[in-house]
Amino acid sequence: MIDIWLLGYEEVLRENKYLAANYSQLADQVWMIGCSGRIIK
């Protein structure tokens, strides 16, 4: 179980590009650098 997961540089760019393409209003307000919660790999 991981509580906080920081993304790598390429993953940050990919996630924020996805936000900009699909959720433009949200992308104008946030910059994703990680995620929280339970991650199962």
C-alpha cells in the first residue's frame, strides 16, 4: 500500500497533457505532480 506517489518527469508531462486535452478548465488550475490513495501494482 502506498499513501503518496510522486510521478517522474515524463509521467508528470503525460498526465498534465492528458488533463489539458480532456479537462481544460481543471488543467488551468492544477499541475499534477503525484497522486494519493491506495495503488496496487
